[in-house]
Amino acid sequence: MMLTRRTATYWGMAVLLLLLAIAPACSVTRNGDNGGTGDAGAAQTATTGSPSSSAPPTQSGSVDPTAPPNVAVAQPLSGDFIGAVIAVSQRVKPAVVQVTSEQTRFDLFNQPFTVPGGVGSGVIYDQDGYILTNYHVIAGAESLRVSLPDGRSFPADVVGTDPQTDLAVLKIDGEDLPTAPLGDSNKLQVGEWVVAIGNALALPGGPTVTVGVVSALNRTVQEPGEGGRAGPFLFNVIQTDAAINPGNSGGPLVNLAGEVIGINTLVAGTTQSGLQAEGIGFALAISTVKPLADEIVATGQVTHPYIGIRYTQLTPAIAAQLGIEGATSGAVVIEVVGGSPAEEAGLQPRDVITEIDGQPLTTESSLAEIINTHRPGDTITLTVVRGSQPTQVQVTLGTMP
């Protein structure tokens, strides 16, 4: 399945609007990969779909009778559904900003001038002017400009980024800045109504508001990579069917209490068999984002554990080619990075890692997911099959470059 990032370009919007007018069902997707053939980091994502707004059930602030005991739904801002969505929009939309990357060009007389590049979204979450957005929204920008729905516009500084989780924190200097409160995504329930807000298609007139539900929780997805390389795995991701379009990346996913519970990041495109996905989008959970943002504000960066290998998932065909017996799942080492913890521990290409600290690697993302529960400096024990012999290898994790 192909995942698409939801940023927009000014040039692309004119073309896209024309294409949509001619063929409304058309969409553009981007392919990519990472963690499966990369190192372990954290991850990221967005939203898709267009749910019907006809007579949806009212969401109550009381305990959901279908929920596990002691799990309460967030208290809506209004007692009826339509009123709650309107209240959420009025509360959060003023803090949803358009993030425009700017690039320098030169005219015929070799004089520099600035042109807009990609367009995404962000959300002001602190009165000091801190903004959450996606890393891919601002990657490669020479300068950034943030525009508020009230018409104000500010140059933005990059406080820090974390490509492994597709997160960036920006800062603007302004007075009386609107902010959106952060909620607790750990309290979300599947089926709970949510609102996505962002600068879809970079349309003039302010952010777009769409409505959907939490379709699933704790998803693991893989971001599109660059240059044919795999992108990072994103963990603990929220799946939603709230409509997300180019320009929505970095915008908030909000519960009916008006609290930001996710950052919209990716949308599903087409499957490997060519089927078009509908209503499948992903958002970074705010419970993942907030600690990383705090670390970025405090230090300017995020540290991730690092082992230093590229790998792929073990398949029966690869197992037969390597002459491996008894191993049905695991990570096949493709490359060991020079000077990395993996090289120092003696790992070699063609090694098959089947377990980490006794936990089996059953999926392509298992290695990255387990390593991301550790910190740099931790020592882990790998069960490695080399030829037909399993062995134990201890690796002290480093810090991701």
C-alpha cells in the first residue's frame, strides 16, 4: 500500500484543481520505504475519507457502555453533535496556521526574490509561539512563513526537527497568539468522533474542517522515503477517515472536547495490487508527539537509539537461499554500517536476527519497534542465526546520527 504525504504546492494546486474538475476521482500518490530496510527510529502519519454528516449519533461525555471499564470519552464542547463540531472549529481553527516554505530565485538581472514552495499546516500549542507540524512540511526550505487565519503573517524559526517521527517544532514571535489545547490520545476509543483541521489545497479563506471517526488505534505504518530508500516506521499511529487533502500535513486532529489528539501526516493511496484506498488516513498520536516536542524545545533535538544495520524481513525464499533451517521469521541483515554498534558487536550481512531480548521479530517493523523502547547506551541481546547455528549477540545501542 502506498502512503501519501499531504503537502501542497501553489503550482500544483492549479493543476490539481483542473484535474479534479475534469476527473474528480483522480489522485496522486508517492511510494517509499524505510524501517524494513533501515534503522530503528520512531515514526509519523495523517488522515483520509469523507464520512456522512447525516444524523450522526451524539457523543456523550459519560462513560461509553461499550468501552472497557473506567475509560471515559472526552466531554464534548456541546451536547449535540453539530453544535460540538461548530464549537471545536471555533475553538481550534484560529490556532491552525498555514506553513509555507520559501525559496530564493534570481531574475534576469540576477537579483534575488522569494517564491513560495510547499504548503502545509501547523498548530500553535503554546502562547510563546511554539507550533507543531510535520518534518516533511518544512524539509529543504530556505525560509518559512506562517500565516494565521486572522490575517497575520510571521517569519518562523525552526526550533528543531525529528525526521524519524516526521515531527518539527517551529516558533513565531507575536502578541495575543491563539492556541489549541493538547489532549490525551491514550484515552481515545475506536469509533469516537474527531475533527481534522488544515489548509487543504492551500485554498484561500482559512483552514478546512472535516469530520470522521477514529477508525483504529496503535497502527504501525511506514513513511515514504527518498531516493528509493525506505522511510521510518511510525508507531502508535491513529487511523481516521476524516478527509485529508494536500496541504493538511501538520494540522491537528481534534476530539469533540476541542483538544488536539493527533497531527495529521499521511493518507493511504493505492495497494500493491492497484486498488485505490478510500477513507484511510493516519495521524501521529499526541501522546507520542508531546514528549518529543518538549525534548526539542529543551535541547533542539531528539535522541533515538541506533544499531546501524539495513535489513529486510525474512521470507521462505530468502531462508532457502541462505540455507537457514528452523527460522520462519526475523530480520535479514543486508548491510552493517561501518563504525556502528552492530559492527562493533560483530554482526555481518546475511545474519538473521530472530529475537531481541527474547521477543520474536514477527513483522517487518518488529526490530525498529523493540529498539525504540530503549535509549542510547542500553545493551540488548540479539538471537542471531548465522548459517544454521543460532547464537547470542550483545549490542550496546548508540545514538542515531
